[in-house]
Amino acid sequence: MKMANEVELRTLQQDVQRLLGRCMLRLQQYERLIKALVVAHKLSGPMNTFEQARSVQIDRTALKTLGTLVGQLLGSYFVAGEIDPNEETEANSPENINWFAMQMKLGLPAAEFARVESELKELVRLRNNLVHHFIDQHDISSTGGCRSAQETLISAYTLIDQHFGQLRQWAEAMMQARQAMFDALQSEEVIEFVVNGISPNGEVNWDGSGIVRALREAFDALVVDEWASVTEAGRWVTKRYPEELPAKYECVSWRQVVHQAHIFELRYFEMDGKRTACYREKECPSKSH
């Protein structure tokens, strides 16, 4: 009789381990998906190192707990009330850099937001309870304790699985919206604005334009006594960046580019008996118009 009871207890203990393991695996799937949502719903960084910035964000998110991740989404992705389409995303972008910033939000009625908030926090408590307190709450050295643990774990898995299904729906909707946005960003007009600072109406953001970036590089390569020849810089840029020419920015000469950019200082010097236009960047560059 004692042996039979021991066999029954071992069988029950093994089933409790199986059920607990199933809950843990589902929770890990949930945490992996919610980390992807945290990264995907809000992105910002300089265009030339955007993928690098995204990788850093993924690494940082990988270290965060489920409670922290839920806290990040509440109020950032899940928001109560209607979303103001004119609301700007905070980017903290530095000057003279083409900066990309995007944030997606899911506006919910106040009652629905409160429900989602409550359910997500309930899941966090359930996860912490299973990870940290399960053994304290269930005496798995007895058959009665094992049966109680089985019931608890079956209910817990059902709840976790429901949360995972809901999260997957949110993730699919977010990915569809994100894909639609990136498809729109592939248009020629958007690429021209992002890369070269040329807006569809022809206005130029000189601080972040491709031709100004090229002129900065040319200056570093050609500077003599704090100044660089505009003509030599034009040749330098034409050789290395043939797509960055004055005509692209509706200018007839390199001197006009330097003048229009407003961030360069233009001065004439006598060089080899000739009046030569030279440039350098102003110490306090003004905003482009």
C-alpha cells in the first residue's frame, strides 16, 4: 500500500512539473512577443545608423522584466481615449542630422483601457507567483498538494494562453500597420526628403541635405588655414558623390549652394593672383528655412 502511494505521488509530482513547465514555456513565448511589440511600436534615430540604433534598442529590451515591458506599453502603445493625429512624436533629434521617429498607438475607450491594464497587470502577478512562490503555496510532497497544484496550473495555463492569443492579435495588427507605413516610406518623394532633405514642394532642409554633408567632408579633406576653396570642394564632391550636384537642389553653382545653405560662411581671398571663393562652417549655424 505504501509503495502504491509512493508511485501515485511520484506520478502526480511529474505531472505537476509538466504542467508548470508548460506554463513557463507559454510565458516565455509571451515575453518574447511583447518585447517585439515594445521595440516595434516606437523607433527613432539618425537615418544613417538607424539599424544600429534599432539593434541597441532590441538588446536593451531583452533585459527587461515582463512587468517593465507591460508598463512601457501602457500609456505609450495602449492609450485611453482618441489619438490626436497632430500629436508629434518626441525625438530629441540633434541638429544637422536626418532623424527618423515613429510611434504607433492603439486608442481605447477609457473602460476598455482600464480592462486591458487590469488584465495585463494580473498576468504579471500570475507570472511572478509561478516563478517565485509556487512551491511555497503548494505542498507537492503530498498527493493532496499535488492535486491542488494541478488545478492551479491548468487554470493558469488557460489564462496565459488567452493572454497570448490576445497579444498575438495586437502584434499582427501592429505589424500590418507598420508594413503599410514602411511601404509608404519607399516612395521616391519620401526617400528624397529623408536622404537629401528635399521636400515634395522643392524646399530644402539644408542642415540635413546630402550635398551639405558632402561639403562638410570636402572641407575636412581640403581645409587650409581654416578655409577651403569652393571650386576645389565642388570637384572633390563631384568625384566622390556624383549624385550630389547643385542642379539637384535648384542651384546653378557651388557658390550658390554654399550661400543658400546658410550654415557656411563664404569669403573671397586672393590666391595665385586670382579672386577665389572659400568657405567654412559657421560657429553657430542658423536654422535653414
